[in-house]
Amino acid sequence: MDKVITKNELGIFALGGLGEVGKNMYCIEYLNQIFIIDSGILFPDEHLLGVDYVIPDYTYLEQNAHKIVGLFITHGHEDHIGGIPFLLKKVSIPKIYAAGVAVDLIENKLSEYPDLLSKTQIVEFKAHFKYSFKNVEVSFIRLNHSIPDAYAIVFTTDLGIIMHTGDFKIDFTPVGPSAEYEKLAALGSKGVLCLLADSTNSLKEGFTDSERKIGASIRDLFSRIENRIIVATFASNIFRIQQIIEACVECKRHIAIFGRSMEKAIEVGQEIGYIKAPKGTIIETSEITHYQPNEICCLCTGSQGEPLAALSRVANGTHKTIKLIPGDTIIFSSSPIPGNQEGVNRTINLLFKNGANVITHSPITDTHTSGHASNGEQKLMLSLIRPKYFIPVHGEYRMQKTHGNTAIECGVAKENVFILENGEVVAFSEKGARLAGRVPSGEVYIDGTGIGDISSSIIRERKFLSEDGMFALVITIDSQARDIPLEPQVVSRGFIYMKDSEELTHSIVNEAKDYLIGEMKKMKILNYNILKHNLTDFLNTLIYSKTDRKPIVIPIFMPIES
């Protein structure tokens, strides 16, 4: 960044969260200080085979660790806090600033990494708190989202005010505390230099439904269902969980909790006071057989079709505690995250196949609402804040672009709207704003406990293996005679079935032998690396010409001396 912004400029850039929905991480750099906003993960789509999570490339933060003053958390969703353990393994963060439920969720997450928890200082802020740094004051504005304790973060500098909304919606009848609209209006009256705002629902017109409306819909739905109910929702949607509990109390149903993350979320919600249930409402999972089906509601994870989540195991009959009963009603109280639709559909089909009734969000049955602002709410935010410059964040490119056009409609000059990619830097000074270059950015794949062990080339290989399989040829080579004394052995996985393809296999083996013997006779000194490379190219071309397929080709040489 030293070469990207000058000494007195303020730089804003994202390491994740632009052009995508996930792995949110935004940075403000000013006077040799780096303020990090959120540290999230991205859940992989189906083309990232075997990858558990995707996190930002932390190279720039590693190179400039001495400048980092703190990590500021807008709220407790995984795409905003899920990357914290991985970040702490790479970079020392002086303090993590978080509020309410996010504090408990971060502590729970770090409890799996005792070495990190012991050396990490988590500072819990309230809406009225302020923290002072060199020519920068950080303050907070409570907003509404689908999880409690969501905050906008405000950076007041001598160059002007920078505000990051975090994820938000305008909900005039929220389940929890109301947003601090008076603070938004007061901030706008002061004059805001730059607003960074959530773009996720910019393609949707109007206003997002209130969470309270969904609560009423769920209570009405519960009153009409006669058999057992199983509800799948996000474990982090604590307000929704509370409304499900209230519906169960009203309908005299007991609740059994399935899924580790759901159990943790309810535990945290009860500790803080956001989740309240009369004694005896929540029962042990082993007790569900003690009650009639119409007296039970099972609350579980798996609303996104995750293969190992509770609902998926219920659907395929592998859950050790709960088995589907024909007539069960399954309610999906969530919408599929982009990329998860196929897994959700697979789970729904299995549920129907096993005799269950399935209810998803529709105009008739409102079982879910988004936690993100639609176009009308984004206009209201822009009208309250009245920023001079605008950077749409948290969304795919089309969402950012649409949000940028909305800002122009609301009075932001066209040249003052920056549609950025991860790594691109906007530099602010007394003269105005400019695009100032890039910092290192990219994706890092998490597979198991490894960070960055999986490269894009490995992902490509996994893709090829999944589509066209593998073809290995084990060849014994007489290095002195330059001959192949034994018949090569073929190993095929996911490419051809050997017993049904003997003629094809013999043809490939014979042509490979002839080619390899010819190549060896050309060499004065045998070079097995060159031979493997050339034979691989030959086999790739040969196999494609015969099958129109491109398996991973692996020649294996077994040299012997005659």
C-alpha cells in the first residue's frame, strides 16, 4: 500500500466480499493504521470439489501486520466471522471488537483453538461506545438484520466520515431492538465522505418483509398442522428460532434440537436473553418418543442441503435419533444461498419420497424473509446518509452495479460511485478520490485443517477426475535393452470399465508401447522425466482421439536392469 496511496491519503479496499456473497473482509488504511472490518468465509459451490471453506488471501495483512490496530465485527454470521481462526493463525490482531451475540459466537468458535483463544483479546462494544486512534474515532450504529446485534461501523477521520453498513434491512417492526435511525439522520446532517453499503438484495424492488410478519405466518401455519413438525433454518437466525419457540408454546408442542450448530446457537441465545422458553418446552432428543407426533416440533440444521447436516441425514434415513414418519411436515424457514439450490432440491425430493409434506417459502406461506435491504431500503439508507462517495459492497457484480445506479438516482455523482473488485484501492485526500491501484487479493481454499494446501491446479485435477476419471499405465522398462519386457498394467478409475473395453485397452497399450520404445531408442541417455512428459502428451492425444474424453493420465515407470 505504501506504493498505492501516499502518506496522507486514506485507502479503502476489500480482500473479500466484492463480486461474491461471502468471505467479507474490508480494510481502511490511514496514517499507517489498518482497520479491518469483518473476517468471513465463503461456502464453496459444487465446482470446488472437496473444499470446506474459502477465505481471502491474507498476504497484504501479513506484510503489514504492524499497522493493524484491530478487527471490527459488524455481526455474527459465518460470512463475517467464520474466517477469524484462520486469520489469527496468520496474523496477530491486537483486539477484536464485537457486540452481543457475536462475542459469544466468536468465543465458541475460538474454543476449538485454545492456543488462539488464550492470546486473543475480544472487546465487547455497545451502541454508544467510541474508540479513539490516531486521527480516527470509531463508533457504532445499531441496525436490523436476521441476527441480533448487527451494527454499522463509523470511522470519523480528519478527511471525513466513512461508514460501513454491514448487513442490514429496514425493519420498522423488528423482533429485537429497533435500529438507531436518529443516529443515521444525524450522521447524514454532518456530511459523510463515503458510504460502503450491503448490496445483496439490490435487484429486489420495494422493502423486505418484516421478521415479525414471518413470526405471525409461522404461528398460523403451526396451528393448522396436525402431525409432527420439523423446521430447518439457519442456526444463527436467533430471532426466527425465538418465534418458532413462541409458536410451539402457543400450540402446546415440545421442541427437540438437532444439529451441533443449532444447539450452540440456542445456548448462546439463552445466555444473552434473546431466546426465552418456558421450562419443559425444550426436551432432550431421546424424549421425542414419549410424546404424540402432534406434540413435537424438531428444530434442526440443514436448510441449505448440506450433506452432513441433521435434515439431510433425516431425509436419507441415516440419522441415529430421528426417523421420518409418513405425514411429517417439514418447513424450510430459509431461502437457498446461491449455489446451494441443487443440494436443497435433492433433500426436498428425498423428504417427499419418504412420505413427508414439505413447505418452502411462497406467497401463500411466508416461512422466511431476507435479512438484507431491498432496493427501497437502500434508497432510504442513501437518503439518510447522503454520502459524497459511494462503494457498494457485499454482493455479486450485478448487485453492486445495480446498487451503484440506485446511489446515482439518490443524488451521488456518477463519477463518485466506485464499483470495485477485491484488491482494488480507492484513495481519499483533501483533493478528492481516485483509483489508486491494487493490493494482493485472491482465494485460499480450506480443506480439513490445512490453509492454502489446495491450489487451483488441484481443484482442476479434481474436476477432471470427477468428469473423465483416471487412466494409469504401469510400465516395466529394461533400461539397458531399451525395451518393455512385460505387458504394461492398466489401472482405470471412472474412465472405462476394463472388462467391457478390452479391445480399446489393448489398442491404447500397444500404441503406447510402440511410442515409448521408439522414444527410448532416440535417446543417448535415458531421461525418465522427459519420457514421462512425452508419453503423457501422447496418451492424452491418443485417448481423446479414441474416446472424446480427457482422463487424468498417469504413466508409472518400473525400471529394471537386464
